[in-house]
Amino acid sequence: MTPIEYIGPVPEKKRKKPVMGGWVIMLLAGVFVSYFAWPAFADLVKSSNDLPTDMKLEGAINDLSNTGGYGDRLAAAALDRTRQGVIYDGSVYNNIGYPNGDISADRGTSTDMVVRAYRQLGVDLQVLIHEDMKENFHQYPQLWNQRQTDTNIDHRRVQNQQRFFERHGVKLENTRSTIDYSNGDIVVWSLPDGRPHIGIVVPGPGSHFGEVWVVHNNGDGAEWSNDLLTFTITGHYRYQGE
């Protein structure tokens, strides 16, 4: 008898079920992802939540103003400058009054931010730098072919502010360790293009309050930023008035 060939579908072999089950594998995968990825995700969320905001700014200013410390009050004054809308204006020369002379309130550079912050504490750098330069003209940088002081511009130059703080404040180390910097310290940097730049040390926003941030105007108005170590530090001073 001739055997009949089977032409139906090929029988499938029964697949063995995973010993642990699919749900267990998914659970383990979730644990793995959580363990390795969650910290980075949490840091990202935390960082975005702690960006400067008006509420955090108000809180920081109030906290610093209430300590009574000079450095804290100067830091509060610097932070207050970030609330003022200022267009960066590096114009070389403006005719201004004396004392308490200033360019238009909606204009300024890094030096103007420093001058305005100190004025909130009753210290007029325009007068102080002018008087010191008048008595010690050749102790100041001779970079602008000047033969005498000029109350319109002398206090608005980073190099002159730096020399004044050297002469009348405390000169500190230019370290890259943030623990060496305190609220209200003055920092001078050299920007990548070689220009000198100046700012004031402040605490950070939100959970960054214990960190060392700065207020400076590098082209976008006075900013509250984590830029202390962004540029080359060329000066570090503490000046708390005469």
C-alpha cells in the first residue's frame, strides 16, 4: 500500500514559557533603568527647577538683607540690579554729573553694575576713585593717554576699579576653589578675547543657595549666573567701604 503524503500545515512545536515570566523581566528592566537613569533625570529636573526666578530672587534678596553682614548686603544690592532692565552699552565716553553721576539707567556695563550696587549701600565709587586718582595718579594704569583724572569715565574702567580695590580693600587669592569666595566679594576676569570684566559674588538660586554664583553684565544686562569659574580670574577683592 502506497503511503499518502501529508500536505497540511507544518505542526508547530510548543514554545516553552520563560521560567521567570515576562512580567518579572519587565520589572527587572524597570529597576535597572531607575537605578542608573533616575539620578541623572532627577538632577536635570532639579537643575531646571532651580533656575533664577523672580520669586527666588526676592527670597534671596530678603534673606541676604536681613543678616546685617556687609558682604551679604552688597550681594543683595547686586542681585537687585538684575531686576533693572539694562541694555549693555560699551560706549567709551559719556558726560555725567559729579558726585553720584551715572549714564542712563537703562544702559550699562559690568563696571556700572558694580558702581550702582555700592551706591545702594551709600558708597560712591565715582568720588572715591576720583579722589584716590587725584592724589596717586601714577599708581593707576596708564592705558588711555590721560594726564589727569576724569570724573566722567575713570570709575567706569575695570582696571581702575581693580586698582582701587587693591589699594583700599583686601586683596585675596585668585583660586578656583569656590570655598574661597564669599558673598559681596569682587571678582575680576579676563574674557576669552582679553577684555577685563568685573562682577560681584552672590549665592545661587533655590537649592543652589549654598553655591557661589555671581552677578555681572557680560552683554545681556546684569545676570545672576553660575559663572565664577567660567573665565580666567585675574583679581579677587573684598571692599566694604571707607
